[in-house]
Amino acid sequence: MKRRSFFSKTATGLFGLGITSNSWANTADKKPFKVCATIDQNKVSFYSEVINESIKVVHIADTHLFKDDERGIPYQKYSSRMAKAYNETRHFQTGEKTNPEEAFEQALAFAKKEKADVIALIGDIFSFPSEAAIEWVQSKLKATGIPYIYVSGNHDWHYEGMEGTLETLRDTWIGKRLLPLYQGKNPLMASHDIKGVRFLTIDNSTYQISKEQLQFFRKQVATGIPLVLLVHIPMYAPGKGVYFGCGNPNWGAATDGGFNIEKRPKWPESGHTETTLNFHKEVFEAPNLLGIFTGHIHKNSIEVIKGKPQIVADDNASGGYLDIDFLPMNEKDLKLIN
């Protein structure tokens, strides 16, 4: 499968956001600060006056590791399709043959070479919750010496054809297999403070948001601290398909074309819950949100809603990852956007 590069041409966006720092949170007379985001291939740079130190993030999604061993034999009737899905891939830029293990190691090697502050693993790192694959990832991450953040994708916890609701299966396999990757954090919602910017991981791998997650997000917005949202499934944007599925008004049983092949419960007839739709609305209205980073689609894109950029990464199974820098804005550049 031939894949194009992240962007065929450099894209630059200026986003004037009404965002307040922590000290401004309840002060109406303070001037909102501005954010500038630039994108060139898989390199993303965010500039803002509220960023005091540079932060480098290597963002990895959709590796789809299929490693397994004898411990996985009892589950082969549930894992067999996905175990064959990504055995060999084509690099999204070069077209050369690669595979998930090689692609993951290359992304980690880049993170180590660039002395990244954090590695963000944003779901579908695994094609199913294989003990062998999870242990392999943990060992590779440990070898880098770089802190990491993890939030699950829909495949990370899904054994195809296993009975249970999406929420029950997610809870089960997070508890049985994935839990060590969260390093003591809440698997469904957590905050990670890095040099004055707060990275939020919210698990939307069932396409829905719970009341507890929405309340968590509201509390984070109320702090006034600069926020970055990390979710596996992209937030809906006008013109995008149903797999931009978090807050998508067209999401539901009528548009669920994948439940048979994925052997999972069909999406509900009623579509999204009111909570999920409220989450979507509040994300794009959050005054202190710098941006959203996600995956799931296996194809790069950028959407801007109400001045908030959402950036979707190419799949790591095909060599994709994002090289993200959050950078202070110098005085000359501040004059350009003020």
C-alpha cells in the first residue's frame, strides 16, 4: 500500500486562542494569549507566550503489534484475524517494506536521539492484548530512559468475538493485561504535567465519554493551566467520516459497517450519549486548550475547530509518528500575532 508523506507541502496555521494562564483564570481584564502552530511533514511545532521551556514529544499511535507466545494460544480464536493484519507493511513515506516491531523501534530510536521529554503512546499499540507484546513494549520503553504516557485504543483491549459490552471488555483487559502501562495513573483519565503544560489522556476507545471523564475534563479546564488533549479516536469535524467518531452526530448503529468483521457489539441505535456530545462541545470551547493529538484513522490530517487544531498521526505500523515541539514565543513573533 503506497502512502503519501505526512503533508505534501508545508502547512502553517496561526491560531488566535482566548486562553488564560493559571494566574489569569478568574481575571476578566487580562488579555488572552495567542498560539501559533506550524506543521511540516511529521514535524509539528506549537509556539505560545505561556510556554516557558521547550518540550519535545514523540507521538506514536496505531503500531498494531501482533507479537504473541504460548500464553496466547487459548485466545487464538479471538486474535487470529488481527494477528495476520499487519505482519508486513509499507513505510508511509518510502514505500519500502517494514513491520510494526521495526517501526516502533525506529520511533523510539528517534525519541532517544532527539532527547525527547516524553513519548506519548496514543492507542492501538497492540492489535489485541497479548502478554508478550505488552512485555516487549515495556522493555523497549524502559531501555530508552524516556518517560512515557499511555492511553488505550479500541484494539488494545479487544479480543474479537469475546462476549461482553465494550466497556466491560475494556475494563477486563486493562485490569488483566494493560494496567502496568499506566504507571499508577487512572487508565480512563489522567493528567501529566511537563514543564508547565498539562497533557490530558482521556480514553475514548469505546467512542463514548463517561460522566466521570467529562467532569475530570471540566476540572482541568477550570485550572487555567495550558492543556494538551491526547485521545485515540479523533474528535468529529465537519466533513469527516464516522471514524472521526467522538462526538460525531452521524455515529450509531445505522453507520456501523465494522461490527461484523470486528466481532463486537453494534454501536447503539441512539448514537452518542448526551455526555459525549457535551464533551465534544466543551473541548472546542476550552479556553486553555492548546491542541488535540490523536490516531485511529491510519492517515494524517489536521482539523481546526474554533481555533483549536486537532492533528491525527499516520499509523506507526507503517512507520508514522509525530515529532512535536512546544516552544516559547520570542518578542518579534509575538508582535506578529498581537
